[in-house]
Amino acid sequence: MHKVIFDTDPGVDDAMALLFLHHHKDIDLIGVTTVFGNARIEVTTRNALFLKREWKIDAPVVQGAGETFIPHRVTHEPPKHIHGADGLGNIGVPETVDIEPDPRPAAQFIIDMVRKYPGEVTLVAVGRMTNLANALKQDPEIVSLVRQVVIMGGAFEVPGNVTPAAEANIHGDPEAADIVATATWPVVWIGLDVTMQTVMTRTQLKEIADAAGRRGKLLFDLSQFYIDFYEGLVDDGMVVHDSCACAYVVAPELFATRSGTVRVVCGGLADGKTIQKPDGRGFGPSDWDNLPSQKIAVGINDKAVLKLIHDTI
Ligand code: BDR
Ligand code: CA
């Protein structure tokens, strides 16, 4: 069983990933921490509460960071053209939801859970890395208590999606991502290298929607705006970025990985670019030395991942 904290910025593909975690038999979802990104923090938290209510998810929703690790750091605006002005495909989410978030800040909640279940908690981070960096700053000892960190983020050998260099979750807070990348906890990066090819067709989504009843109808409805955005960029359908990271937790055998030290470019033309120095490659002394080796995904059995999502939801 995997105890999972889902750190998320819902977000259309985040919503699908949440439903996956909620339903997978090997996952014990112990918390949903929110971060700004696909929308402002008040909106991503409201969306998480809305999904919790609609999908009857027991795990608490905990509000996290509303700005970058370094205050007032310049980054991109919420991508309304991808996730809608309400972050959930403009389906008309109510302004407020009649349930409260956990009163703690997300970073504190992460620390509390990791200390409560030493060696058991997997952090699945599919938004900006700000909450994780804040937790590390507050309590650096958690690195040895976390089971693993699985990140949806980065673009290693492929172009980014915010700039030619950088993927959104990392471009949105590069300093936080570099802190998370270089900490001595086990990290697996599921980046655009593998997520861009993992596209659920409209037909597959409709099948899920029909089989999953009311839950499925909401997922189907909120996904339409996002699918329209991706039309022409990928084969017709929905790029399931965040669900790929969740799939890795329960089925790592569906991914090929490469080990090495990961750093994030902070500033300049390639702001937010993720780079891995593969283990065993010799270079002169550099900023990659004496740092932990982490895994990045370099291949995916996309058909099997899509089937896993389908069967789980
Ligand atoms: C990532 O950015 C967000 O827009 C998505 O939810 C996903 O986590 C893809 O680059
Ligand atoms: Ca996301």
C-alpha cells in the first residue's frame, strides 16, 4: 500500500489524477495539498474542495503556497487558455464550497504526515514545487523519512511547454524545483519526455465517463475545454500529464528511467530548464558534483498506462 500526499493545482489533468488516486486499490490517499499554478491558490483550493465533495474523497484538502519560494519572483500567469478561467474547463464551479480545508499550511501538513508515518509517505507533486521546498526549508530532516517523491514536471530531451526550454510546473517556480531536485530524498521525474505521448482519446474518455456514472460525467465535462486546447498539438484527445506520475507510483515497470543528478536552471533565457547529468558521465568539476542521483523517465508504455487509468477510474 502506498500512502500518498497529492500536491496539486487543479487543473483539468490534475482532476483526472485525483480520481485515479482515489480509486486505486494500492493507494491510501492521506491528503491533497494545493499550490498555485493552473489558477490562483484560492481557486485551486476551491477546486480541490469541489472535487472532494463531488467525488466523496475522504482525504483532507490543505491549502499551500500562493506565490513562489522567493517572494515576488517573476513567472508566467495561470494558463486560462488551457484549464479555463475557473481552472476546471469553465464548467461553472460554484464560487464557494461548503467544506473547509485543513487549517494547517500545506508545508506543515506534509511535515506532520511524514513524521507520523516515517518511511511510508510518497509525495506526488504535479504542480509547482513550492510546497515541497517550503517543507524542506522548515524541516530538512524529512528527506530521510519520505518514501519517495514523484514529480510531474520537467522537459529533459524535448522542448518545454511554456518556453522552448521549460515545462510549466518547473518554470512556475524554478528555485523551489532546484531545491527539491537536489535534496537527498529519492525523486523520480515524470516529464514532458513521456507525458506528451500519453494521450487519452475522446472515445476512451467517453467510455470512462459512461462506465463511471456521475463521477465520470463530471470528469468528461471538465475535460472538454482542455481537449480543445490540445487539438492540433497532439493526436485528438487529452494529454494525461499528472495521471502519468500517479501511474508510476503503482506501476513503475511501465516506465524506462535513467539515473543522474538533476538541476534546474534559475534565471535567464532557459529559466526553468531541467537538466540531468547521467550517472557515469565524466565532466570537469561542476555544480552537478556531490549531489544525489535521481531518476528521470525516458520511456513509457503509454498504452498500458492509459489502460491502467481507464480500469482504475
Ligand atoms: C503540467 O502543467 C499543468 O498545466 C498541468 O496540470 C501539468 O501538471 C504540464 O506541464
Ligand atoms: Ca498539474
